[in-house]
Amino acid sequence: MISVDSSGGPDQLLRGQLLRLLSGIDPWDAQEQEHLDATAEWIGGGAPLYRTQKPATPAKHLVSYFVVLDETREELLLVAHRKAGLWLPSGGHVEPLEAPWDTVRRECREELRIEAVPASITGDRPLFLTVTRTRGPGQHTDVSLWYVLRADAGQVTSFDEAEFDAIKWLSLDQVLAEPEDTLDPHMHRFTRKLKSLPASHQAHLARVSERSL
């Protein structure tokens, strides 16, 4: 658990940890660089970071996405989210005083009934970041850290039916062939980034980990 300062807001230690997470993300394109810059300014500026009241208080808050990858079959798991009406990665809002990776662990158990295991190529650090205005009732802005987990497709035998209508596994090329308006608006960009990762990404992760010690 993260400590808080006397005002009750997230302290500078937590904000520093979040900024270090951002520094470990190599932007895929100009849009991701813009999102990273805006998020760093938001975190550093002292604004509230966490949703404290459903559906949209404050109007901008942190989310942890986790994209489950079957590394043998090279397929991603997507869920049909009831409220959004889109195929999305699993995930959820980061709770006050909760580290984003702890959100991944909690939500993975709740939504997919499995333990969160970091993907080999990314480890337990986010690969991607997006800033997205939601649609429908209770519109707000999600600042989403995208993590990659690994699991065999056969491990996911049930899911949270209150949240999702269905789940499906798709190859990376199949994800890219899906109409963009049926997916999270950044899903194609994320998939292209994941598909492009070089083997040297492991070395990059090691350097980032050393800098954070």
C-alpha cells in the first residue's frame, strides 16, 4: 500500500513511481508521445488520479488494461464489454493507493479467474499508454496503462459475465482485420506495436529496471 500525505492525496512517492513507469514506455507513434507527455504533466501537476465515485468522479482517472497473450499460439484475448459495446482488453480502474500492477493482478482474478503472469517480452511493466474519452452515459477520460500477460488459451475457462457478454482469442493479424469501430479505439495501434517488438526489447526492459533501482 502506498502512503499518503497529510492532505489525504497521493503523495510524491507514488507520483514519482508512476512517472518512472511512463519513462519506460517507448512511444509507438506521435499520438502515444503526445499522450505520454500529457499524462506526465497531469501526474506531476497534482491533479487527482483515481476514480473515487462511479461513474466519472473525477472526470479523468487511471485505468490498468491487461492484454492476455497465448505466447505459443500468438493470440490475444478480447472481451465483449457490456457497457462499452466494444471488444476490449480486460482491465479496470486503479483504486486509491493501489499500484497499477496490483490493479492488473486484482482484476485478472476477478474478471478472468486466473492469476496475472507477465508476458515474457514485456515483464510487469506497461507496454503502451492511451488517453481516451469514453462514450455513453457517464462520459469521462481514461488514462490507461496497457500491460501484457501470458496464459494458454485453455486456462481461461470462465469470466465475469456481469461485465462481459463473451470472450474470444484472435491472432494479431485477425485483430488488425477487425473493424476499428468494434474495438477499443487504440486496439489496432497497440497490436501493431506488440507485433513490431524486437527481441532486443528484453534488453531495454533490463536497462529500465536497473534505472528504477
